[in-house]
Amino acid sequence: MKNRIAVPIVILLSLALLWLLFGNVLLQPGQYMFGYLEDGTKNYYTAAYFIKYDQGLWFSGLNFPFGEHITYTDNQPLFAVLLNLINQHFAPVAGHTIGIYNGIMLFGIVACAVFLFLILREIKLPVWYAVLAAIIIAFLSPQLFRIRAHYALGYTFMIPMFWYLIIRIFRAPKAIIWYVVYALTGLLAVLIHPYYALINLLLLVSYLLVYYFQEKKIQKINSKLFIGLLAAVLIPLLVFQVYMKLTDPVPDRPESPYGFTAYRTSFKALFFPQEAPLQKPWQAVFGDKEVIWEGYAYLGQAAFVVLLLTLFKFFKFGKRKLWKRIFRPALPAPLRVGLWASVLVLLFALAIPIKWGLEGILDIVPPLKQFRSIGRFAWIFYYIFSVYAAYYLFQLARRFRLQRKPVLAFAIPGILLAFWAFEAINNVHQKAVTIKENRVAANFNGETGNYTQLLQKHNLKPDDFQAILPLPYFNVGSEKITIFRNPEAANEAMRASLHTGLPIAANLLSRTSLNQALQQLQLLSSPFTPKAILEKYPSQKPLLLLVVPDSLEPAEANLVKKASLITKQKAYSLYRLPLDSLYASRNTNKTLPEDLQQKAGMFISDSEGIVIRKDFAGNEGNGMFGKGALALKERKTILIDTLLTVAAGGETYEFSGWASALTPNMPSLTLEVKNQASEVLREEKIYFNASTEVWNNWLFSSHVFNVPAGKMKLTISTKSKKATLDNLLLRPVKTDVYFYFGKQQILFRNNLPASYLRYVTLRKR
């Protein structure tokens, strides 16, 4: 049977399986949300809002009033821009965004099976077997793990498509059309998600390297082929780089996002099941250590058996010193090269050798740091090794038949294939079950529970406000700050924004400007902290405060007190927050309380208990108000080391400090309380990345802890490097501590700004 006849069979069988598993989701994809929390909601919202309200390349729905370049919103710019143009000039498609994106993901599984079938035919497997194996590999794809949140990474056809195009170019190196097609698909892919650019580059470079070392002593290497392929993969990258340089004006995006070696793949992520019903039995036998989900690339147990058999065969070759049989195995050319190419990429996905203390390698190629989730590159190994496993099982059955062992020829490969098929179907089934529960797209789109209609019931309209401020507040994307306490607050804010067209004065994006993120945070900072962001607001209209039921932080509760209630619903409440209530207080008549005691440049309300303040005035580092800060450089730095004598009943203390947001790292501190026998009674961590208190690019953190009665040793230390601290304060919670800080003589109370003016009247005892 020829491929042109077999391909429709692959398509029909794949669609039939998808219909059996997804049912109505396949027929009406616009009614379901594949993910309905956090990134799942955000990645629908950023696309739908952009298509409906924006134009050009700038997304305005989050990070108000700045907005964001669409590349950093994960809204799949290629599709978003195209649909935006259609929506503006041809037909209203914005309301169908969810259905379109869901449809692309589902039909992408079919396309994946088609490309895998074509690859399997390239290695001369029979049609019937290639059809079966292609569908199994496509349906077990680890990228399907992404269709519940990271939709752009759920396009399972991408990697097989890249591989197939490389194979075609190798088969017909003089056919220019294949180079052009390869370059265009690479460019379009990077406009869907930048990770596809590096996936494509790693696949090709590793493929060329392996091909060179396998063939250099056997045949003359076609240099024009190498140059053509490298040009086809590098030109789209250069075009994308130029495009970003010309269209992105933000100068302070994170240069070294966290997670390059943390978000790697592992042996468990490759070969241990992560879905029911197999997950729990495996965990019972091998332990329940959690797999790093960014590295998930499960190949299935059939592939694991093939791996063991292959390693055993390679071991025998090694004992006989038949190294060529290992590094240039007797396989069809696409597999002979592809297998070892995928191993090279797998080493990178495992962070080998970078995780062995060689992180400095990344400084040689700084753009590589932006691709921090390197475990995703294990997907290349998944597809290529799965194709190898299919080929191996077919050859195993053939060998048994030649040896006249028909029972073994059917039983061993047959059982493995059957189990492989079960795992593939189960993989899709588990996703389909959760997706079918999320028939909530109508509510998200505003067909039901519409916020605009709700405002109209209270004689208001969206145009009466300029933005939505959600509480509990969220700010994610700058890498220095991570505040995300309640997913429902983000969900409701995005629903309200999509219904009303109002942007959101919060962040849930990627690689966000640090300066912009800090300005956003200042909306919740001390009443005496200047709010520079307010000067950038386009008008003096109030904010629409959206509050979901939850315990609010003091700064959030303070905003609610300033606002007037519009309506209270079951899932949220809406308030009108006047903009002038957010401006910093000028406190012209501010005075200190009477009866304060002066001590070491501080004014304290109670002399009982230990009060320690460190302003590092003699240090060279740049502090909050000029020279004087602690730059962390050592392996371990002791910040506070003191003895506390605590009366019966214990004492509650607070430690607070400020950390610079402009250093490469944010510090993490360790607090230890030991008794006289040096036994650790309390050990706690202190972080600065969830603070809403911002002062001149410095972030505040405070930590309250209890000290038991007796003589105790308190130690606060840090192992952080490339970070800076300033103005540390230890005090009993019952004791208020006032002091002047900086050349501007700003008054601080308990390490927070208590004045706006340069001088205040001071009464002291």
C-alpha cells in the first residue's frame, strides 16, 4: 500500500480514537477549557483578550499601564496576530479563540501520527505496522501533558515534523524546496513558541554532528548539505532576533531566569509512569519521589524493555571491542544517526555536564539561559527512541520468525506492543477525563455571568474605570518577585477583563520588566511610599477592585478600607477604589509618640528585650540611601548572632530587612534558635520574593517567630551570593522602634517608612 493511501487511514483512525476518548470535546472544542487554573486560564486569556481588544504586537490586558510584548504572554503570536487581523477586518472570531486553540491541539495529535508514519515508512517498516506504531507513539507523547496549561507546547507534531524534514533533505540534498520548507516551518514554529527554535536547533546540530563522525571515514561529507541545513535553521533564528530587537522596547528583562539545572529531566521522568493506574504500583515498588514535571518525557514500558535489550547488546559489543557496532549501529540511516543524536540532546536535557558545577558554561552563550526548562528537550529523545523501539520490536519478531519460533515472534513483541498501546490510550484518556469536566468556556467568555451586565445593573459601565486590581494580589514574571496566593483571584480578574475590556493592574507573565513589576508592587506598599506608577496612569478614573473570598494581607485589607462596595457576589466582591486614595501621604504634621527612649540612634517604646539594628553605614556597597550595604559574597554570612534571655512564657520577636532587587539573586536567610545544649529548637527560612513593600528598588521582608523561655542563642545567616542586604532590624514584637534613615532623614517605624518629608518633629525622653 502506498503512503498516499495509508496517510488517510492514519488520519481516520486517529480521529476515531480521539472521538472515542474525547467525545463531544472533539466536536465542540469551544465549550471546554483544557485548563482552568493559573497558566491554563492565563494562556487562553492572553490570546482571547489580544484578539478582541488589541492590535499590532502589544498586549495590554496585564501589567497595566505598561502592557507586554505578545511573545512574553504565551498567547501563540502567530495565531493570535492572524486571528486579530481577521477579527478586525473580516469576521468576529474573538469569541471562538478557545475553540480554535483547542482544535489545533487535538488535530495536532493527528498530524503527529502522520509525520511519525512517514518517518516509520522511511525506515522501511510495513504500512500496517507503521500505522499502528505511529498512532501509539503520537498518543503517548509527553507533550500531551502540556495541553492542560501550556497549550503552545502541546503541539505534538512539531518535533516529528522537524525530523521528517531533515530526513527528506538528507534523502534529496539538491532539492532546494525542502530547505525552504524547513526554514519556513522553523520560522513559523518560533512565532508560536520560542522553545521550538532551540528544539529545532538542537535536533539538527546533534544530527549533523553524529552524521559527521559516523560517516567521515566512509564517504565524503557533503559540505553543501551541512551549509544548507545550518542556514535553514539559523536564518529563522536571526529573523526572530531582529524582529524582537525592533519590536521590544523593554531593557530590563531577566537575564538569568531560575531553573536551568533544576528543571531538567531524569531517569524516572523518562521511564516511570506518571498517570493512573500504573503510577501508584510503580511508586510502591520504587518510591514516591516526585518527578520534576518540567522534565516529564515518559516513553512507556515497551521502550524501557527495548532500552535494556539494547544496552545488553551494546555491552556484548563492548566486551568484544566492536565499538563501531555501538556508535554506528546497523540501522536505517535516519535511525542510525537519529538515535545517537537524540542521546546527545538527552544529555543536555539531563543538564550534563552543566549540573556538575559547570554553570559558567552558560555565560559563553547568554541567550541559552532564557531556555531554563531544559527538561523539555527530552521530548526529542522520546520521539526518536520510540521510533527506534518500534523498529527494534519489528526486527525482534522477524528474527524469531526466521528462527522458526512463531510463538515467540508473536508473543514477546505482541505483548509489548499491546501494553504500549494500552499506555498510549490511557495517556490520552486521563487527559480527556479532566478536560470533559471543564465545560466552562461559556462562563469564561462572558456568555454567562457577564461582568459588564453586572456593572450595568448598578448603573455603571466598564468605561467608568480604568483597570482592574485583583485581591488577593498576584505578581509573577520578573523572576525576582513571585506572589500568587489564590488562583481564583486571577481567574476572576481575567474573566472580568475579557468581559469588560479593562486591563489588569497585576502580572502573570514571563520575563517581565523588573522595574515595571516593582512599580506595580508599590500600589500595596506603605502609605508613605511614593507610587511612581500612578503618574503613568492615563486618567484619574478609579480602579475596579475585585476581591475573592480569602484572608487578605494587611496591605490588601487596607486597600479595601479605602474603597466603596459596588456589589457582593458569591465568588467575588466589586469595589470602587478612588485613585487619589493611593497617593503617598505627605504627613506634614507627623510627630513621634511621647516617652520614647533613645538607644544607639534609635527611639524605642520599651527597653525590655534585645533590639539590634544594622545599617552597614561603613560598608562600600550601595544601600537604600547611598553608600552602606552588605554585599553577600562569602559561602556563608552570619547576619545576627546573639544570646536572648527570655522570661517565662516565651517572647515573640520580629526580624526584618531590605534586599536589593537589582542584584542577580534575591537572598534567602536561615533563622535558628538553639538552647544552651546547642539543640536546634527552631529553624525557619526567610525570603524576600513575596514582598509588596518596595522602596527605591529595595524589597522588604519581615518574619515573626517565637523564642521559648530561658537562655537561647539566635543566629540568622545566609548562604546567598550576588545579593545585597541593608537595614536589618531585630526587635520584640511589643516594642516599637523608630529611627531616621538616609541623608533625606526619612523616619522609619519598625523598619518601614513612617514619613514622607525630610524632617519631622521628634520628642524623646
